[in-house]
Amino acid sequence: MPPAQDETAPAQLKARLRADLTTAMKARDELRTATLRMVLAAISAEEVSGKEARELSDDEVQSVVRREAKKRREAAEAFAGAGRGPQADRERAEEGVLADYLPAQLDDADLAALVADAITTTGAAGMKDMGRVMGAATAAVAGRAEGSRVAAEVRRQLG
């Protein structure tokens, strides 16, 4: 686990994204350049949203990257469903670039174990306790699995 970061320290992930953008530009890697510019713009927009501008922590930057990757995944599904293969491929490629900056996803067995632990911890008895279990499981997963995967596993184990 990384050391605790104080609020004034710049985000290391954001610095890595900027450095990788420079490298991609020098290498004339159009896909990586466009994707990193897009995610850095989203990070900048997040920093200036709200009442006053602020520097995002690594966790907040990672959250923005995760959100942008999800947008790419959903857009790829929509394009594929509409028969627009090249656009879907481009969205999948952009998601692949963003995946390099996210923690490894949990496999099904690890996710099932975390959900089982959350059920035990919360003392859940059935589907009526799904909200409590989801809160505990989401905290335990900490961004290493999509919310829909967590919810499906919770439903499977509670139902």
C-alpha cells in the first residue's frame, strides 16, 4: 500500500500521465497522445470544479481515469451494437491505454472471497441487506473491480 499522501503533495499519477504524454508525442503515437490528452483534460476539469480550484490526490486522479475508462468501454459497446466497428475498436484501444494506469482487476475467485467476507462482516441475511453488503464490498474492492461485477456477485451470494 502506498504511503499516505498529504493534501499539498502533487499527484504522482498525474505527473506520470504528463510524462507519458510527452513521450507519446515524441514517438508520434497518435492514439496514446489523444487518450492521455483527453484524460488530463478530464483531470483538469475535475480540479477546477466546485467552489475553488484544488490539486487532486492520486486516489482522485485514479477515480477520474477509472471513470474515463468506463466511458470508453460503454461507448465501444454502443458503437459495436450499432454496427460501427472502427469506432468501437478505437474506443477499446483508448480503454486499453487507460488500463495501464489502473490497478489490476480482481479475478472472480478473489472478488467472491471479498464479497463473502463483506457478507460475514455485515451479518447480512438476505437480499434486503444488499445495500449494506454493497457498501462494505465496494470499500474492500477499492476500484479493483467494476461496480456491476461487485453487485452481480453480491446478488449471487445473497440470493
